[in-house]
Amino acid sequence: MEKGTKSTALDVFIAKKLEIDGMLQRLQTLSDEHFNTHPDDIDWGDVGTLSHYGDRLREICDSAFHEGEYAR
């Protein structure tokens, strides 16, 4: 492979890591803002949405840390 003509696995890995870091920062900011809700306005739909987010994040964490259904 000629240098400079194709991305290396490391280049792509770093780009993906930076993408994930950005998503995590955005999620943390959203969490800090109580997912754009006000305590007086929270309803069961908000609970369902937050549960959905938690389910997806749990699956990612289980996969990353080899827990739950991904346990070795």
C-alpha cells in the first residue's frame, strides 16, 4: 500500500473513536440538562424514551465489558 493513498486501520480507528467521544460528550450534556425536560412536565412518554436510551446504552456497555448476554 502506498503511503498517503489509503487509510490505515489506525487512522480509521482513531476517527471512529473521536466520533464516539463526540457522541458521549453530547449525551453527557443532554443528561446534565435532564434530557431537555422540566420536572413539572415529565410524563410516561419521557420515561419510555429514557428507558429506550438506557436499553441501547446497556447493550453497548454489555458488549464492551463482556457482561450480560456478551459475558464470556
